[in-house]
Amino acid sequence: MRAVGFSEPIKRAELKKLLTNVVLDAGERQYCTGSEDSAVADFKKEFGERIGITVCGVFDDEEQFSPEYYFPYLRGKGVSSSEDITVEQHAARESYAGICDDMRLGVSLIFYLQNRISYMRLMNLEKLPARGTSVTLSALALNGTIMLPILKNETEKQKVKRAGVNRRKLLSAAREGDEDAIENLTLEDMDMYTTISRRIQEDDVFSLVDTYFMPWGVECDQYSVLGEITECSSTVNPLTEETVYIMTIVSNELEFELCINAADLFGEPAVGRRFKGIIWMQGYINFP
């Protein structure tokens, strides 16, 4: 909640009033049939530009809405990935996680699904898996640091792009069982480890590592990232009057939007600089 402009602790009575306001004054409402033929509903209300709160719950036999849980969100824009997506339900409640195997990361990307109703509708109609899907990623952060970029000329930038394309091809071939590709990837990683081990004696690690994206902690949809800022704007939560930064981040060639409370960000964000921090990854699946 801090990330979308609610930095002060919310008391139980105030939280209940806030969630009631979201349900009654929602900007977007979605309904479908859930498990045991219950009517499931999501109510979304924005508290700034594309940031807000979603309240999820069910209607009982008397058509009274009972909220089950809520989550803050940032509605991203554009398409982050067009790779195949798998969706799994969380064990504790009727919420969902999306899994995407994107070659640019080299690991399975897991995110919290923002539009569960769209997925549940297709599931009820037995139209899953759906072909031609894509995902729009966004993230929330509770703390972060702004870092200066690594100085590179145009030749070096093109070299990095070519290396990225070549690595994705090798990863794709390695998944198909190509032994030469697996060997090349292993040698490449060994060369990189040797180079960094030698240079880190004199250079700072963040002058050697331009960007990274890796799992963090025990939550499967949280990541530690370092990425370049390509767009930056701010919005104000009208309820709390707190400023929230919204940045477009490119990390390991994966592009997504991120929001963070201005009070939790160390440094001044600007295009070309880098963001470093821990994020909670969310995703909106664009069904055809």
C-alpha cells in the first residue's frame, strides 16, 4: 500500500471504510461465476494515474458482497512479453499467479495476476489454454535507489544488443537439447565469471554489472532488479496527497513499469539513470 501512496499505517476501521469506498465508487467492476457456483467480483478504483486498489470477494445468496482480500496495483502499458503463459491458483485463496518462460531472463518469470476475472471467464467457458496471449508487467516497490548509468558509446551499445540476441538463441537451442549450445553457454558464463573476478579487485561491482533480474526472498513473485529508466513521471494520491513515481524500467531487456512512493526512493529518478531495488511483480494478461 505504501507504493501507491498509503505510507501511514491504516487502522482497521479506516481500512474498512477505504475498502467500502472502493466497492461503492469503483471505476471498474468485473463479475463471473467462481467455485461452487458463487458469484465472484472484483472492484477497482484508481487513486492516481493508473495506480489504485482492487477489492476481491464473493456475493452470497442474498446478493450481499463479502470482501475476501484486496491488493494495490499499477496498471502497466504496452506489451512486456509474448511468450507462452501458464496460470496457477494460489493455495490459500482464489487468486492466481502467472508463469512466463521468457528467454531474455533465463528463468521462469512468476507474477501476481491482476485480471483474474478475465481468466476465470475463459476457464468457465473451457477456452483455455488461449493462443495469442501476451502480458503487460508492472511492479510495486517499497524501497529503491537511483544509480548513475555506465558510460557506453554507440559501438558498445550495439555490441551488447548483439550479445543479447545471440544469448537468447543459445538459450532457445539449449532448451531443445542442443549440446553445442549448452557448451557455449557454459563457456560464456565461465568467461564472464573470470572477467568479473579479475576486475572486481579494482572496480565497483555496479560499474561492471549494467543490469540484473533475479528472484529475491521466499515469495515467488518478488525480485531484486537493477535496470535502466527509459521513462519517468509522477502522480499524486488525492486521498493522502503523497507523491508516487512511475518509471519504465528495462532490466535484462525486459521492459515493465514500476511505482514507488517518493518518500521511499533514494535519489532523483531521470531517464538514462538506473533503478535498484526489491519489487513485487504483477501482470495483466492480454487475452485475444
